[in-house]
Amino acid sequence: MPQSKPAFKAQLRSLLNSHLTLAHPIFDRLMDPDAKDIVLLRQVALQGYQLTKHFLGYVEHLFFHCPLPTFKRGLLINVYEEETGRLSRTDNHVVLMQHFIRALGISDEERDAARPLPATQDLIDYRLHAVRGRGSYHIGAAAVMIASEGQNLEVKAGEARHELLGKVYGLKEEDLLFFSVHQAEDVGHVEQGLNLVSELCDTDRLQQEALHAVDHTCRLFYAMYDGMYLAYCRPAARRTIPGVVA
């Protein structure tokens, strides 16, 4: 017996809010004003860039295959903003992330040479397979629009992660536009995702699959940070990026 739409939507939201990646120890290290670990921040940013490069493709698939005309327009607007930045009066969102990476002292050549760690690739692949898969549209929508876009809404002590990082590393507001734009926009995107998934999932099986998608995607995000922590924070780990000086 499926839940009512309001009850199912509330459960999706509660599940998202139960996964707080900001609690991961890598953020304690990044946000420590005494450490100012710029090498670690650069490495984490390059892994984040691997995600950013694929995000427009996820949303394009969700737009193209959306079975509900009521939601198709909203997804088109999302695609338009990701591609152009016109609605936020900024720029293409990949370009915004590139600005942030340059502000950290990473060259374009070093940025383009970076590759995803295995756990980062797992997160990329899971969402890609979900949005492309036959019969898995609701899973892709839950993974991308709820679990993924919801990551940008987390705060610590009332401040978003980019605001905290900006203070620690002396970054300017324009350096952090990628994050501030997403924090503002993703409130609406998550709500749109909750409404879309609640509308799509009208059986118990579909609801359980969507709930699993939110839970699993959030766990993949946490595993991605685990992968970075193991690769970059262990004493024996190689803590440099070729060509980048701390």
C-alpha cells in the first residue's frame, strides 16, 4: 500500500536531512583556520569539478524524458540556467566552478588533467545510469533533484560550507559564485524534485525505489569524502598536485 503523496514527500525530505555530509571529518580539516590546508582544498575542489562536469547532462536527460508536462518546463528552466547562468546573471555553471578552481591557484591544464577517485566515479556513474536507464526515471529524479541538489543546502553553525571556506582561505565573493548561486537556486530545485518524485511514485515499489535512491546517493556522497580523506589526509598519503605549490 503506497503512502499518500504528502506523507511520502515528508519521508523523502526527512531522509535527505538525515544525511549530513558536512559532519564528515574532511570538513573539520578544511575549515580549521589554524591549518588553512590549501593543498587539501585544491584536491577536494578538483574532485568536485568531476561532478560539476556531468551535472548538466543529468538534468538534460531528466528534462528530455520527463513524463509529466507540468514539471517539464521547470526542468527546462534548470537546464537553461545551468548552461547560461542568465537567470542568476552570472555564467555557465561549469565556468563558475572553473573560476573557483583558478582562485585556488590551479591552472586550467592541471584542472583538466585531474581524474576522479574511484568513489567519485561511483557517484558519477550511479546517477548517469539512473537518468539513462529504462524504467528508472523516478530513481534518477530522486538521486539528482533531491539527494544531489540537496547537498548544497547544508549549513554549519548557520553558515554554508562555501561561506566558511571563504573566511578561512580569504576567498572573495566572486570566487564563490558557483556555490552561492546553487545554494539560492537549489532550495527550489529540491522542492521541485520532491513534488515530481511524489507525483511519479504511485505504488509502494516505486516509492521504496525512490527512497533507496535518495539514501544511496547521499551515502555515495559520504563515500566520496571518505575516498578523498583516505587519499589526501593520511600521513603517508602523497599530499601534492603535480605542478601546484602549497
